[in-house]
Amino acid sequence: MTDLLDELKERGFVALISDEEGLHEALRAPITLYCGFDPSNRSLTVGNLLQVMLLAHFQRAGHRPIAVMGGGTGMIGDPSGKTSQRPLLSEEEIRTNLACLKTQFQRFLDFSDRRALQLDNAAWLLQLRYISFLREIGRHFTVNQLLQHETYRQRLEGEGLSLIEFSYALLQAYDFLHLYRAYDCILQVGGKDQWFNILTGTELIRRAAGGRAFALVTPLLMTASGEKMGKTEAGAVWLDADRTSPYEYYQFWVNTEDADVERFLALFTFLPLDEVRALGRLRGADLRQAKEVLAFEATRLAHGVQAAAAAQATSRALFGGKTSATIEAEATIKGEARLVAQATAMPTTVVAEAQLAQGLSIVDALVQTGLAASNRAARDLIAQGGAYLNGARVERADVRLTLADFKDGAALLRAGKKRYHRLVLER
């Protein structure tokens, strides 16, 4: 257990620790730690994975993680890093989001025998009485202390800061105090943007309970090209299979930039570091092997081994390590529907024969499948030569799909080099 922090550092999880020597000592025995998650959506994204994987590493080392869902704090919204106040979610929206998020943690953490816990902070925050809260918690902090929060200072200099947002740091600090008292939780982890809020909690535990607690935050993860982790041209990459299919999820990871492969293998898989380093040393065409390992392991964790295997088989059927020109030449000779027949994991849209009879334009098809965000984006894609139907470049925006395009009952749309979508004819 005492080597856990060293491994987490080596893997790239650690940006800051409040008391590293003290935490090293505390980790000689099993501890309870927690991380908070915002219920502003019905699914986690790849952007949340760093914290989820961090909790999983602690659990594998013998510690007990708590995933705290912000059913209470979500009614306010964390202002950290925001230039304006978030729209307030209704209680019904928050309940719906919480129900959807609950199952996603079970893929990464073992909740049997209370080895991990999933709690909703609404259970204790909504019962607080305002005057009692001010007397017990508010008295430990000055306004000047809270204004050290960079976001608070920036907002005061800009459009202003509402009282409800100004209270957020105190509520998060109270979460930590409550978990310390109820579950002997002594460590909070989160992203680097949460450093101020987490330190506020450790300070509250010291002042209100005379206890010792710790903060550990992960770096704000960017790709080698400077993009925010988990963002693509199509939007966020979700852990919910209905929003990002296992095939699309696999493709996100297999398309990792060369410079990020070793780093992402260390962060987003549980492979031993020796194996991570060996894969990271691969170069040129061999690096594709490392990307496949990354994509398979990441997809296996999020969606299970069968979905990962199907996604990998689909990807190999479509790409197979060949150049796009070779794939298109073979598809022209064989009929690309044969590849489609193997693509069981590919995102699929059913098209009724009646819809074809009424006239389904290639523009509408690109939008309906999500390969283009709007009609205008679809026309731009076609004009730039980036739209393909069954391996052939679409030259005009007025093209309409016909029965002849559905070889063996299926057609294949492609946007750019790597984004595929299957159309299946329903008669």
C-alpha cells in the first residue's frame, strides 16, 4: 500500500497533494476516500474517467472509495471555471440523471460487501437548516478566504457572483466533514480545478472536528495537440452506450495521437507499467498495435469484453491496417456491403423503404446519422470531398439514396477518413 502514491505519480494521476508525507503514512493502513461527481447530465464522459480510474486504483490497493453524487450541490452548480452562472436544474432532472449515472460506476468499482459506496449528498445537504449551518460551518471562514478562489475573483471582476454560487465551496467542504464523521473518510480526490474547494474541506475538518484530512488532485488533461480530453468534432465521448456506441468509443481510443498513446495506456488501463512502457516504445506502423491494446482495454472497462471484441473486429474489418485508398479500391471491387455485413458493432440507423420512395437525400442521411451536425455542415462536407457512400465519394449535395445503394440490404456512409455509419433497409 505504501507504494500506491509512487505508482499513481508514475502513471500521471497526481498534480498536487496537500500533505504528501502525511498521506504516505496514512496509506499504510486501509483508508476511505471520496470523489464528487456533478449530475448535470445523464452520463459520464471520457473527461470524468481520470477520477473514476483513480478511485479504482485506490480500491485495488485495498482502500474504500466513495463516489458522491451531487444531488444536493447539483441544485446549485459548481461555479469553478465558469464565466457565467449555470442554468439551475430541476429536482426531477437531477433525479433522472442520478439514476442513469448509478450503473456506470459499477463497471469500474466493486460495490459488493460495501467495498465501495455510492452516496447522494442530497441526503444530508437538503436537511441543513440555514442558521445552524452558518453558525456551525460559516463561522470558520472569512469572506477574504473564500475570495482567494480564482473563479470567485474573476466573476466579481466580470458579470458578478450570486450568493448561491458563493456558497458552493462551503457546501462541498461540508460534504467532506460529513463523510469524515460518518465514514472516517480522510481523503478527497478530484480534478485540479477543485483544489481550492477540496482544501476548504480539509481546513473545515481541522477546525470543526480537530481532524486531519488530505487533498489529491489530478492534472487537467489535454491531448498532445492541445485539445481538451474527451472532445471530438462530433462532441463529447459518453460512457452511455446509447449516446456513444461501443464501436464509436473504441474508435475514439484507437485514433489516439501517437504522442499520447503511452500516457493514455498508463492512465486509462490497468496494464502493468512495464507493459505500458513496452507498448509506448513501439514506433511507426507497429504503434497501431499499442493503439489497439489501448482501445480494447478502455472499451472492455466501459462496455464489457464482448462489446470490446465486437468493436475491434468491426474496426479491423473496415481498416485492417490498410490505407484508406486500398480499402476503397477493395470495396469498389467486392461491394462494400460485405464489409458492412461484418460490422455488427457499428452505429446503425434503420431506413424504411417508404422513406426511400419519398426521397432520402444524402444531406438528410448525413444529418440523421450524426455524421453532420446540420444540413449546412453536410453540404460543406460534400463540397470538401469528405462524404462517401459505399466507398465512393459523393460529388453533389442533391444526390438521393435509392434501393440500388443498399447492397445486401445495407449501405455505408462515411465522413472523412474514419467516421462510419451503417444504414439498414427495412422493407
